[in-house]
Amino acid sequence: MSNYHIKGLKEYFQVYGMAVDDPEQFWEEIAEENFVWRKYWDSVLDWDFEKPEVKWFDGAQLNITENCIDRHLNHHGDKTAFIFEPNDPSEAAEHISYKDLHKRVCKFANVLKSKGIKRGDRVCIYLPMIPELAVSMLACARIGAIHSVVFAGFSSVALSTRINDASCKMVITSDGSYRGTKKVDLKVIVDDALNNSPSVEDVLVVKRTGCEVVLKEGRDEWLAPLLENSSIECIAETLEAEDPLFILYTSGSTGKPKGMLHTTAGYMVNVAYTFKNVFQYKGDDVFWCSADIGWITGHSYTVYGPLINGATSIIYEGVPNFPDWGRFWALIDKHQVSQLYTAPTAIRALAKENLSYVEKYKLTSLKVLGTVGEPINEEAWHWYNNNVGKKDCPIADTWWQTETGGIMISPIPFSTPTIPTFATLPLPGIQACLMDEQGKEIKGNRVEGRLCIKFPWPSIARTIWGDHKRYKDTYFSTFENKYFTGDRALRDATGYYRITGRVDDVIIVSGHNLGTAPIEDAINEHPAVAESAIVGFPHDIKGNALYGYVTLKDSGLSIDNDHLRKEINLIITEKIGPIAKLDKIQFTSALPQTRSGKIMRRILRRIASGDVDNIGDISTLINPETVKDVMDNVLL
Ligand code: PRX
């Protein structure tokens, strides 16, 4: 039996059990049967919890782009690898075949080489959702350079921090980007960032919006002329299984973002397997993941997962409401999309609009729906199921993380019966468990606890770039022998998992992970601010929105100071990006603190959510009188 493609619940349980009994054999069979290796591995898994160190398929040699592109050329060279749907629907969509992709990646890789980029060098990619984003990632992978994609909505300060953290030698960007009716001048943001990023020697600029840009001599160049003069042949570098593939930053509970490092072979095997099973991709299906490639979802399920499986994957440049709120549905009919993978926040935003936007379209090509990034509420689940899937498309509520590289807990469509809001069962090869606060595993069903994973799986991030101690502290120090996810979950009577939220200081806003610490750091830089605390509160569309409590140095400043509120949001936009802006800002005279000086966020969270009857014990506070003051002035 090939365990690569599961059909039916019985088979799922069989394969799952087999993977628990012998995880190495399970992954080895998948690896042997479905990929191109230049040399097989010496060992399947080496794992040392103490360090911690994980190696999958050690000794093997390969190139992931050969698996993504070259091996499809003989039989499927003319098949479309990517469909590029531009922001403006009157601009023609572009179909890029596997053959075309091969040429484009080779040419790009040769440009990188001509600029002196070598195996192990870090290349920062700051691009909108255009084909060059995927092509440049693959070009890096072709020559063994490590790509670090930074979401093009981040500010120049955030970009510079990420460039510096990885000492990137090159930045690949564009003149600008389109987002609905808006244009953003990306190159200006890069220029700003590079004032503080001395490691960057070269900047390659893709022309997209035609806006004016300044090219700094000796550093910046347009990409197009370089590509024109570059060869369409570039032999893929032979890489080791554990050679780094990419760095991708995610928020943590301190100010500094965590550069999660993913390596080659394990990531490849894991994302290929999960793509195939979770989306039940077949034949000529057209797959669309609406996430930006700047996030892990786009890395794994717009680029790598689909290409390894020889699929057709859509890259959509725009937003859901341009030219109107029917754009997603128009796109699905236009390209006959079979699988749609999107986020609960997008579903909620789409559901808020008039149903006629959806009803205008047939959507009959859809077979499977997916969601990711945050818990999906029941109402959004039903809306998606009724109006998009027409009650005929299973919904895969997929739970995973930047750190896990690939989907971990999810129904397998047509096999696992779904229940709204439940990510259901761990995929084969993934041993999920729940832990209590004393560090004991909670066995049985109908229980709730902290979500951990027992055994290393192939696509686990190997380290935090430049900070292995933080990697150990964050993920492997809370519970012995287990990877701690930072999430809380419950397991129902049937063993299904439902993820109920984060247990740390990360808040998920519109599906984006935001650490409270960097936002507070940004606010505290405002000269009028003495102290601040950020908490999340429930929001109809974003899932959570941000509520800021801000204590001013001069308490005489009016508590209704809207000008100051604007300035605070401006500083957040500058330091992090518009995604981290606060929805509400309450000025406080002081914040409730414990004796050790820690701000009691639990109380602030309850107050911001209007849950004032459940404030709980405030006897441990050094200043309990602040609670009443905060409650009296709450903005609900
Ligand atoms: O809290 C979980 C939530 O998103 C976190 C991971 O965020 P990030 O690294 O940005 O990756 C998002 C895309 C994979 C998780 O720790 N999360 C993700 N998927 C779900 C979810 N929460 C509930 N249900 C999900 N399906």
C-alpha cells in the first residue's frame, strides 16, 4: 500500500497507527517513492532533545527545484505551473508552464550567480504577489542561497531589522505594488531600510507599477536587462538534506522577530505529503491559496507543495474587494479553481457583504475548501460551507505554524468527517498531545490543555537564525521531550482537536501573528508615552483586534487626545507596518502591576473584552486601585 495518498477514514487510522509505531519507516517510504534524490540518506532521523538538534535524511543529496520543476518537464512541461492573476482584472492573466518556469528560474539563478551570490548566502525578497516572488525563491534554492521573504506590507524599520538579523547580501524588490486602488512605492521603503542595513551589496528591482525610482549607483539595478542577458540553463546545485532552504520571520513574545530556519529535504517531503492529502489534489485541478507568499502558508502551499506535486497554483496580486467584493468568486469561475485555501478573516470580511456578490458566480469547479491561520468561528464556517462550497465541498480547517513548516492537524477531505471549528485529527506522522500546567500529559478525551507535539516531524524548523538558545527556550523547555506550540486546544469525545487560542503574548489579528512586545516598544518611543500594554479583544472580521492601554508622562494631557492616538498609530505603522495598528487606545493614569512589576495583562484583556464581571483576584497587585480607574474609562 502506498501511504502517500490516503483514501478513507479506515485507511487514515491504519496509516496513522503505522506512523506512530515506526515514524522513521513511515517517512522513509514516502521519501523513497515520491522524490528525486541525487544520493540517498545514511539515516532517516537523528534527534537529540537536549541540544535540541533534528536531522532528517542526513547524508542525502538533492535539489528541491529539481523536484519542483525539472522532473515534470518530460511529461508535463506544457502544464501550467502558475497562473498569475493581476490586481486589475482587465490586465490579462499569465499562464506560466513548467517549461517557462524552468527557464525563468534558471535565468534568475544565473543573475544571482553573476552578482556573486553563493550557497549559504542570505537573500532578502521584498516583493508583491507577482511571479517574480516565486521565481526568485526558486532561483535561490537552485543555487543553495537561503531566501528570506519579508511580507511587502512591513515597514522599512521592520524590513531593515530582518535584513540585519540574517546579514542579507542582496535585496530583491520592485518599483512598487498594486493593492486594489492603491499603489505602494516599495523601492522607497527599501531605500529607507538600507540606510540602516550595511550588509546589502546589491538590490535587484522588478518593474511593476512604473513609478519613479532612484537607483543607487553600484548597488541597484533593474532586473529585466540582467535577465535578458542571462542563460536559460543553470544546473541545480547538489545540496545536502540539512542545508538551509529559507528563513521566515514570525513574531514572538519579545521585541525581536524570530527567524525560523527551514532546511531542504525534510521540508520538501513534509509539504509535498500534506499538500497531496489535505487538498486531495488530482490531475488538472487548479489550486488557489490566497495567502501572501510572504507568510509560511504561501511558501508551503502556493509555491513548494503544489510544484513538487506538479500542480497548477494561482498567484493573485490583489485584494478581495477590488474591483468589488465579488473578485474572489470571479477568479474562481475564471480559472476554474478546484481548491480554495484562505483565512477565516477573509471569510468573515466576504460574508459581511451582500450575498449577491457570491450568488452571481457558479463556483461549480470547487471541490475542497481550506482555512488556516486562526480559529474559524462557527458562523463563518457555515457561511463558507453553504455559500461557497454549496454544502458539497469538505472544509479542511488546517492547524499549523511557521515553525512547523507544513499542516499538522487537519481533516483529510472525503475521509475525515468534519465538525465546524474543529481542526479534527493530526495527520499521519504527527503525534499531538495535550499537557497540563504541571507538565503532565492529559490523556483521554473531553479534555483541554496546552498543545504539544511528541515526535519530531520532517518539516520542523531547525533553529531560530542566530539564536539557538531562544529556539530551545521557546519550544523545548516548557515540557520535557515535547515541542510546545504556544497554543491551547481541547480534545472532544471523538478525539478531535479544536484549537482555542494562544497562551503567550502573541495576538492573531486578521490571521497575522503579532507579538505585543514589539508594538509596545514602538509606542513607548513616543516622547509623550510613559508606559503601554497591548491586549487583544474580539472583533467581527479580524477575529481579534488590538486594544492599547497607554499611560502618558504628563497626565495633564487630555484623555481624549485623538491627535495623540493618531501619532501612536503612525509610529506603529512606521516601526512595524499598518497591520499592527491599534483599533482602540485608552489613556490610563497607571497600569495594574504585580509586586514584581509585571503588568497584569489578564485583567486588561478582560476589561477590553467587556468581561468586567470576571476580573478575578486582584490582591496580588501593587496598585489595585488602578483597576477601577481602567474600568471606568474603558472604550467599548
Ligand atoms: O495560534 C495558531 C494559529 O496561528 C498560529 C501560527 O501562526 P503562523 O506561524 O503565522 O502560521 C499561520 C499559518 C500556518 C498557531 O500557533 N492557527 C493557525 N492555524 C489555525 C490556528 N488557530 C486555529 N485554527 C487553525 N486552523
